[in-house]
Amino acid sequence: MDVITAQEATEILRGEGMKINPETVRLGILQGQFPWGNIIMDGERVRSCWIYKEPLMRWIEERR
């Protein structure tokens, strides 16, 4: 399982033409808009964020 950071996901998505930042990536996962990651919150703070590269790449491919 290839897990990447929100920053790495942001770079991949920007490479595909999406105007996005790591905070938006994390919020999208948290709100269920991006199905390729998981977030653990500690109150108002993101405690952990896992982004799974293979599902992210499939998600991108489906939208090309």
C-alpha cells in the first residue's frame, strides 16, 4: 500500500491542472468528497492523514 502526504497528493493533482492546496485535500477527504484517504481528527486539528496513491490515481483517471 503506497501512502502519500497531502502535499504529495496536491502536487499530483496540480500536475493534472487542479487548483488545490494541502488543506483543501484534507478537507475534501474529511467531508467525503475525495474517497482516496482517511483523516483522524483531534478536536479541531487533523491528527493523522493517510492518502492512498493507487485509488487517487484511479480517481484522476476516471475524470480525464
